[in-house]
Amino acid sequence: MTDEQGLRSLLIAVANGKVTPDVAVDKLKDLAYESVGEFAKIDHNRGLRTGFPEVIWGPGKSPDQIAKIMEVMRLRNPVVMATRIEPEVYTALQPKVSDLQYYEAAKICAITPDTIEPRSKGTIGILSAGTADLPVAEEAAVTAELSGFCVQRLWDVGVAGIHRLLSNRHVIDSASVLIVVAGMEGALPSVVAGLADCPVIAVPTSIGYGASFNGLAPLLTMLNSCAAGVGVVNIDNGFGAAVLAGQILRTAEKLR
């Protein structure tokens, strides 16, 4: 019971006498949150409040804890995601969670239906400056796709060879929102924002030589961008960039 339509259907069923109040209470009693052992409280109501269900943060949790959380969440969510899952953790999860998929480049585990309902007519364009930025870029891409958004990828188009970007202007021109992922000096989002007529979400990565300070240098470059319309998320936060892009598209749908 995580979406508005499901809640409305339940209330209509109670009003029509098809569901008893006791059954409805049983369905709604864990609407706020549900405890899993003594180590987690699942926020079932997050999808109703924010439009996006809770996602499991993998680091710091044991495979057994992740598995138990996923099994509780799958009862109420068509898609269940866990981020930052290392290959060895996925191997340990496989016998514990049925139908588990692993997106290795993104380090995301997910339980998904056969088809995911589209949530918007818009497209999220995701660009990476270099191949080394792909783990963060793929985290954004897979998160957006599992959330029901159309994604177009364009990898390895950093400013060191800017002709690679300019020869793919169609990706920029066709996007409703752009996520631009870059390490080193982090210049790519500024260049893209100077070409784009849509919001640009900049994602600094921790890729770079010593003076990049594990992503601090590209973070500051992006925050100091002279191009208008650039928003910046935290270092390596591909997940957060995807959710922000999704919220932009959802707001546009509401305004329509």
C-alpha cells in the first residue's frame, strides 16, 4: 500500500462493503512504518509522501539484513532496490532473495516486475565525462530506469575531446532533464548547460589526480559554474541525481 491509487481503491472497497473495516485496518496498520527485527524500520509511506519509495542503502548492512528488508518491502512495492551492493554481497544475497537482479556496473540489486510502468513522457539524458565515471553514471541511469523513466546514455564525452560531445548534440537537444557526471576538474556540466534548454544536474565524482581531492575540486567547479540552470548533488551521488531528475519530470507532469 505505497501508492495513492492503491490507497484510494482500498477506501472505495470499504465504502462499497467489499472490504471489511478490520481487513482495511490490517492493511493500513503499517502504513507509517514497519519494523524488521531490531535493525530497521521500513518507511512504507514514503511513496505516498514523495512519489518515490524507500531504497535500501547497502554499505554497513549484512547480506542477511538486506535480504530481510527486501522481503518485507517486496510485499508492498513492485520494485525494490538496494544500492552500492558489491559483487560478493550479491553472491551472498542470491540464495536468500528469489528473482534478484544485479546491475553490476551500477552496483544495484533489484526485484522488479516483468514490465515497469512508465512515469513520464520525458527523457533523462545522462552524460559521463570519462569511462572511469561510469559507476556513478550507471547508478543514476539504472535508478531512473527502475523508477519508470526513459533514459538515454552518452558516455565518455569529456572536455578533453570536446568534439565527441558536439557530434552528439542530439542527446542534449532531445532530453527533458540532463544529468552530467564528471571527475577531474568537473568542467563538463558547465559546457553542457551552455548548450541545453533544460535543467542540468551536475554530479562530481571522486575520480582524478591528487589535487582533485577525491571529488572536492569538481564539486567546487560545478558549484561555481558560470552557466545558468545547473544544480549540483553530492560527490558520487548518482542515485540522488536520478531522483532529482525524476522529481523534475513528475512536477512537469503535474503542471500539465
